Amino acid sequence: MDAFVKTKHLPTLVASICRGSYQELELTEFVNLIQKISLSYLKYQEVIGKHIRWERSNNLGELEDLALDCVAGLFMRNEVGEFIQFKKYFSQNCDEIENLDDVELMVLLRRLVIKKTKQELSRIFKERDPEGAKIVRNIKVAIKTASDFHSFREMGREYIYMSFGSAGHEKPKTPAAPQAVPLNENYSSKKMMGRGGVLDYSFLRKTQPSIPEKSLRGEYLSLYRPKDPVSASIRKMLHVIQNDTRYQNFLPLDLVARIMRHTNLEMARERLTSQISETSPLDELKLKEIEKRKKMVLGKIKSKIQSQYVNGNKISPEKGHIYYRALADILEDISQGKKYDSYFKHLRRYMPNLSQKTYRSQERTIFEYLGKLIKKWFRESLMELL
């Protein structure tokens, strides 16, 4: 069992949680255990190079909060107060919880918690970076549909390579001895199967270092075409490394996605800077009309904060003013076509000591509801203008 888990009599604890016969201290102990399992998985993801935290700092508290967010859905209760997901999961995977030892039960718990953490991370990443999520999705579709693309998973990362017979790809003159690995969940691509139901990837240059990201990006930009489909972009990156024996001839999927995203952003900036033109009278009229409608939306949201929340003693007048200023910043970013920060970051500008935990428990419900309202009202107003 993992060294960080200090829970005693784990089967008894889990059984009481599933039966609903637990004490408050037992529930607290169980929540801490589930959070630690999720936290250990998040730390591992960071070790292998994934950017998990909002801030690029070693703020452990932020990672602990994220772990709690990821597993919160497991603690949903039904009308009689039972933890429905835990009860269903253990009833499907074991006859009697008390008959399991600590190690067996920890394996089951880890499987459930890590699966839930992965699901929530996927949702969080999509909300944080919808454009990046779209690129990753398109890359995975390209891998499935292109006959010369293959992938494998190793140490928590997915890698892409091209098979023999691809354009510009030649089989090594002196291939290494075959290295067959059993087909399992870490090597999921059926295209990689060789004789006897095993996977043979001996031609991959596993002993070589990976190409530096800066070098790959520079080479790729020289081959890049704005209208290239995703599959063509992947081939061009793989073409850079396949004949350069100094480096591995496969690439991490997240590296491919990052280079594509940065390239798209750079090209978009260049197009914007090259399209400098004088503003026409009609453009000025539209800008004035948008500004007018923005003020109207701000007036509505200010009135709603005052009448529904301040007068209703749900928030103080000072907090109402802070909410209004933060929402005005969000609306300004939207009206300028900028990618605005998270609701939490906007509010923290005016509440410097605000933590994510306090935000979630005290501010998020009202503030994010108001944020959705201003976006809805502004969108409806612009549709009228169009």
C-alpha cells in the first residue's frame, strides 16, 4: 500500500461509509484519504511534464484544492444520504468489503479515484483552454483515421509515430533486435499489432533523446502552410525527426498540440498586424453603439446586485461594489474580443487575500451567476444590433 496512506482498518472504514453508519470523524478521514490519492496522481502528472495548476508556481495548496475539486463528484448523496457512487462501485467489484485486506481495497479505491480525477481534469482543461482541447481532439481523430499514424502510451504520455512505408520514411538498414511487448492498455493501438498478437516497435529510436521543442518548432514553421489539415501538420513534424537519427522518431502528443496551437496564434497575430486599415465612419458608429450597449448591460447588472443581493442582505454593499467592478472588467475584455481570465482571477484582483477554497465556498455561486448574466445580456444586445 502507498506510503502516504496512514488510514487504519481501511475495510471497516469503507464499509461504514457505504452503509451510511459512519461517524463524522470517519467521514473526514475518508475524504482526506480520497483527496491524497487524487493529489498523488496530480503530482505524478506534473512530474511527467503536464501543466496542471493555473499558476506556474509551486503552490501546493492550489494542487490540493484541485484534487478536492476532482473527487467532489464521488461524494454525491441520494435522498436518504447514501454515497451512491461509492456504494454502487463497491457492490459491483466485491462481495463483502470486510473480507478484503487493506492492499486489495486500496487498489480498488485508487482505480476509482484516478478514473474520476482523469475525467474531471479533462473537463477542467476544456474549460481552461477550449482551443487547445479542440486541437488535441483533432489530433486523436487524425491518428485513428490515417493508416500511417500510430500511437502508444508510456509513463502516462501518448506518443505519435509513422509506420514503415510512409512517404519519406525508410526502414533502418540494420534494425535492432525485435522487442515485442504484450498487448495491454498501455499500448492501445491495434495498428501496432504484429504476429502472435504482440506489438513490435523495435524501429523506434527509444535510446535517443527527444528533439528540443524550439528546434522542432523552427523546422516545422519552414514547412507550415496555413491551410494544412491536422494530418498534414502532424506528418510535417514527424518528417522533421524521422530522418534525423540524432533524435527519437516519435513525438509526444501534447508537444505536437502545443506547437500547433502556438503556430496558429503566431499566424493570427501576423494577420492582424498586416491588416492595419483606417477606421471607416460606419466602424466608428458600430463602436459607439457597442459602447452604449455595454453601459446598458452594466447598469442592469448594477441594479440587480443592489436590489437582489445587497438589499436582500445576501452580500454587503462593499462586496456588491467589488462584484460590480470585477464584472465590468470581464465585460470590457469580452467587448474587446480578448480572452478573459477565470472568474476567480478577476475577483481576486479586488480581493487579494481570496483563496480558491474561500472562493468556491463563499463567492462562486453568486459571482459566476452574475457573470453568466452579463455575457447573456451583452450577447442578446449585440444580436439586436446586428
